[in-house]
Amino acid sequence: METPEKTLKKLPHAPGVYLYRDRNGAILYIGKAKDLKKRITTSEKTKLLISQISKIETIRTASEFDALLLEAKLIHDHAPKYNVVLKDDKSPLYILLTFSEPLPHVYTMRRSDLPKKMHKADALFGPFQSTTMVRSILRQLRHTIGYCTQKKRTGKPCFYSHIGLCNPCPSAAGTDKRQYRLNIFRLKNILSGKSGAVIRDLEKDMKTAARESRFEDAARLRNNIQNLHDMLSKKHDPMLYMNSRSAVEDIYAGELSDLGTILGIPVLRRIECIDISNTAGRQATGSLVVMIDGRPDTGQYRRFRIRRENAPNDTAMIAEVVTRRFSHPEWPTPDLLVIDGGKGQVRAAQNAPVPVIGLAKRFEEIIIPTEKNFKILRIPYTSPALHVLERIRDEAHRFAISYHRLLRKKAFGTIEAK
């Protein structure tokens, strides 16, 4: 059996869940991490328990949100005693949805505050170790599924109803009870890993509203779908990770297969993405990020300082980066080049000797150049193909802006020195 010391050296820089086991295989502690290597190697919990740890087990996930849900599931199933002991006397957090009431409440509670006897109609989620993450998730969900946190129903709309985040408000007189219960039921589905069903329901409502010329409602629902998609596009059912140790590989393989089918590209192993970051043309930078089999390969990332000076022209900058990138025959050739942008940006990259597509942010449209024009694809928000494109686009943006900020900092430093 591999020692904890050897495991620590091989930990990946990836999100996931970690389990500390003793010599008998019993679980001492379960935790989640955005970066497994950083969290475990620097964790105070590791230092406290190191004398008792015989094995460190990790389960990689596709996102930190997945890790949060998987952590809660594993803690619920195994109840490791140190998950309580090492939380500074604070018990984990739960989410309670009270369907036993005509207008359900949404509560976050510590274990000690939970009802001694749960009503069979109510839904309980947790335990969650990260209070900050749980409350952040609920705040984000409110932009898609309006719900009320006001404990007393006063007959007057709550604060959040005035800013469009609680609709219909159960505290208001004459509220639509059926619609509000439906909202909380959809919230339950999201927390249960059934967000795809919720998105399909919202899309159906949006089409009905548009057909009935309720265009404001249709626009609101469209925004709600986008908000939910942005939050949950990288979320998967915790059982997926519990049933398969190769879950992340399976997820990425499915995404690439779906994308290859849509684009008509039989082999998609290496995908590259280019993005530009600048402020009115100043300190302009270009980024090139690489994914192999769906995973970022940071060792092959490249960054470019744009040679055009003080000329805010994104398309020209993309053309420059594409030319410079493919002037390196020693770099492996990608199966697909993704450009962050629309038709203009894709047109600027068409000289690349590989298939090129764009991903337009506004509606997450896939822009495919044809012989005479462009083909625009709008695939479902839940499509695995869209997930992999968004992941590499977001990573390219992050990498480009980090270099741009570094150059700005250096430029300002030079000015101050003078």
C-alpha cells in the first residue's frame, strides 16, 4: 500500500474530494478542495492527523461544485468523527426545504437546530462542511429560481421581490402558491443533481411566453436559464464519482465525443484556444491554452505580447497571435482551434492550417466558417460539447487577463519610477 508521503508527491492540481484512512481502513476525515495538492499539502488538518493517517485517497471531480456535493454525500454516508471534531465546534450546515407547508421555507441550519422529527414531505440536503460555499450557491441560485428567506409571512412583499429575486413572493398577499411551490421544487431538483430537467422546464416556459407575446417574461426566463447554465454547466451527480474512479475521464471523453459528432471531426485529442486581453489597445496580450483529452496541459500554455501598439483592434491581434503560433512547427498541431469571439474574430483566424471555430459569449453560439459565410450553431445549454468549449474558453480568458494585468502593473511601476 502506498504511503501518505508518496501520495502527497503525486497529488494533482485539480478539484476533488480527499479521504484520510487509518491502518484499518476506517475513514478519519473527508474534505473537498479546489486544488487537491495545495489543500492537502498545506492543510492544518493533515498536520494534526498525520500520525494517524495510513492512506490518503482522492476522488477527482470536474469542478469545485461537484466536489462540494460529493463531500456532503460521503460525509452523510460515512459520518467520520473528525469532520465534527476539527470544525472548531461548529457543526456542518444543512439546507432544509419545508414542503410540508403550503408556501415552503428555505432554511440553512446547523445539525443542532434541525427538527427532531422530520416531516416526510420535507427535503434535507447535507451535511456541507463549507458554510461559505453553501450560502454562495444559494445566492447564485436565486438569480434563476426566486425564493424567499423571510421567516414570517407578513402580507407584504419581501426585499428581494423588489429586485426581481423572489417572484412570486410568498410573503405578499394573494401570492400564486402553485408557482411558488413549483419554484422550490425546482430548487430541490437542482440540489438533487437534476438541473437538466429544470433547464428543460424553463426552456418550455420561455417558448410558451414568447408564443403568447409575453416577451418580458420570455426574456427573464432566458436570463434565468443562462444564469443556471453558467453556474451548473460543470456540475455532475455525486453518484457518478462514487460509482466510477474514472468518472472525470469518462465525463471528458463524453464531452469530446459529443463535440466531435457536432463538428464532424472524428478525432479530438488536442484542442487549443486563443483569447486577447487589452485596455484600449495598451499592454495587449494574447493567450494560447491547450487541452489534451479534455484536461488543461498548463506546461504547453503560451502567452504573447502583442506587437501592435496602442491600437485597439481585437481581430488584428488575433490574426497576429494565430500567425505567430503556427510559425512554430515544433509545437504539436491541434485537432481544433477555438477562438473566443464571433464572426470577426473567427475570420481573423481562418488562415490557421487546422479547423477553426468561435464561441460567442452572448448566446454561447458556435461560429463555424464555411466556404462563403458562417454557420451558427446554438446547441442546448446542457450539451457536453458546450461544456468543453466553455471550459477552454474560460481558461484562455483567465490566462490572457493574468498576463495583461502583469504588464499593466509593470507599466504603472515604470511610470511611478520616473
